[in-house]
Amino acid sequence: MIVWSLSASAALAILGAILLYIASPQQQLLRRGPWPTRAHGWPGTLCVLASLALLWPRMGSAAAVATWFTLLMLVWTLIPFAGAWCARRREHAR
């Protein structure tokens, strides 16, 4: 049961981080640009907070927050490079 909870938490954190990146105006991952301003960051924020809520009872407060921040920083470090790579491939395909 703990493995499923931690896996779900990790998946929610990764999904939330990607959704928050897609909501930013400078993102290059999607060709059409960022999301509309109304739905700006709420889906990503809810996913990220749900991830923390799943981690908290399993790991304790300090370990949960440290793990959560580490995973978010990892995704937010890698996703801009993926966006730049996708934009470069789109440009070369023209």
C-alpha cells in the first residue's frame, strides 16, 4: 500500500510540475503557447498539493517536504530542456 501511495504522489508531482510549466508564458513545449489565463495554474497547483498531501502521512513533515521539493526541482530543471528540444525539432521540420 505504501508503494502505491508514494508512486501516486510522485506521478502527481511530475504531472503538476509539467502542468505548471505549460501554464507559463515562456514555455516552448507546446506549439500553441501557454494555457488561457483563466485556467492558468490551478490544475498544476492542485496536482502538486495533492502530491504533498499523499506524502505527508507516509514520510513525516520534514522528509515529505524535502522529497517533494527535490522532485519538483528535478522536473522543473529538465522540462525547459525538453521544451527547447521540441521547439528546435519543430523549427528544423519546417
